[in-house]
Amino acid sequence: MLSRTADHLFWMARYMERAENTARMLDVNYQTSLLPQSTDRAEQGWRAMLSISELTPFFRQRHGDGVDARDVMHFMVRDEGNLSSIYCCLRAARENARAVRGALTTEVWETQNQTWLEFNRLLRDGAFERDPSEFLEWVKFRSHLSRGVTVGTMQQDEALEFIRLGTFLERADNTARLLDVKFHELIEGQDWFGGSSQESEEGNFYHWSAVLRSVSAFVIYRKVYRNVILPEKVAELLILRSDMPRSLAACMDEVVANLERVANARSGETQRRAGRLRAELQYGRIDEILAGGLHAWLSRFLDRVSDLGARIGQDFLVPVAA
């Protein structure tokens, strides 16, 4: 496959997954902001989201030092100048799909194109302002639809493997960021692992159930643990459980498997690094991760995922100089 084609397919998938995960992060913050809490606590949640998304300086340039929920939502959903906004992600996904229409089935292209057109119609009609949660749910649904149509209609060849490689690398990055947002915001400086909390038990339940619902993991948590929602169990489910589709372990299983199928003479070191990261997740223990600091662990994980993305670009997506 031409590296330029692989590049478009890889980034089409990454941008669609990024749009979904941005919607997930916004939705959990929006739902959490509706819970009884102080103004400072609510503002802290929005600041944490901007910080983890590495968008705080750019947001300040456009909106000043104050952090208002409406401004953050607008910035992350429809701001054309923010390349990480849902608007820009869906536009980029559609443009990458258009560049390689010949490598896609008609159904995949029409799904990408219709998503972009319908998104703009909803924005014009004020759907986002009327019900942010319903609007964000629509974004997640369109991502599910795109992924299902891709797997259901594409030939099982390198094109599909680069799409899935982009999907799961992006998902690993975004699941780690979502975890970092909520755990860093709610736990840092508090003895919530095995200790008493300053929050009420009911408040804790709604906070952690919102986190689980944001990654479609609430029902899975109940099936696996059959217990009250505990922060350390949430972390274990979303980091180490390979049977949880959006966990870091499940994402790295897919990244390693797809790397093996598209391997070339240059990709040995990339495969080694991906395999090592998967092995650490496969044999890791949540108590060891928490003992060393969850925020620090997730930061290292994000650095390693970023390194894998750069190496994949060098190995497969950048044309080799003659």
C-alpha cells in the first residue's frame, strides 16, 4: 500500500475516534457539573479538562483567564480555530476519507460524508445549545456507526488494518486522558483509596458512575465486580482489564496485533516498544500502579503512546527517501 494512502486511512480513523472521545470527555464533565458542588469545584473540572487536553494556553488566548462551562463547551465542540474541537476532527476525518475514496467502500465514504453534513446542520439548528448531552450522544453514535460500517464492509486487508491501528492508538490516548482528568481532579490530595472521603457516599457514586458511563463501562463494572463503585476498581477496569473494550490493555492488544499484520523491515523497534507496553499492562497490578501515583503512571503511558504514534509515522506513513 502507498504510504500516502495508509496515512489518510490512519488519520481518518484517529480523527473520528478523537471526535468521539472529546464528546465523551465533555459529556462526563457536563454531567458531573450538574451534581451539587461549589462553583470553584465545578470550574476546577473544566480547567482540568483543558489542562489534560493541553489546550489551556490556546483557550486563554481566545477567552481570557476565566473558565466558564459554556465557553469550554463551545471551544471544544464548534471552534474552527481549535484543531482538537469536534468540528475540526469531523472535518479532518471527512477530508482524509475524501482523499482516499478509492480505498474505501461506498458505505464508509457515505457515512463519513453524511456525518459531516449532518453535524453542520445540527449546529445551525441550535441542537447543541438546546441539549448538549443529546448532541454529544449523537457524535458518539456516528462514530459507532462509522466503525461498524468500516468493519462490516471493508476488505480484510492492509487498508482496514491501518484504520484499526489509528482507532486503537487514539482510543488508548484518550482513555488515559479521561482517566487522568477525573482521577487527578477528584483524588489528588485526598485519601480516597482505602480511606475516608470528604465527599458524601452518594456524591462519590454519581461521580464515578459518570466516569464509567462516559466510556460505556457502567454495566460491565457491575458484571465484573458486583460491588459498590470504588475508585481503585474503576482504575483497574479501565487500565488492566483486556475484556473491557475501551481499556488501555484492550487497546494495546489491538495495536500490537495490527502492527504485526502490517510489519515491514523498518518496524521492528516500534513493535518491540508496543509489545513491551502491552506486557506491562498484561502482567501489571493496580495496587502497584496506585502506589507509584496514578497521575505519574498515566503521564508516562501517554508519552509512550505518543512515541508509538511518531514511530508508526516514520515506519509506515512517511515515504522512504530514494
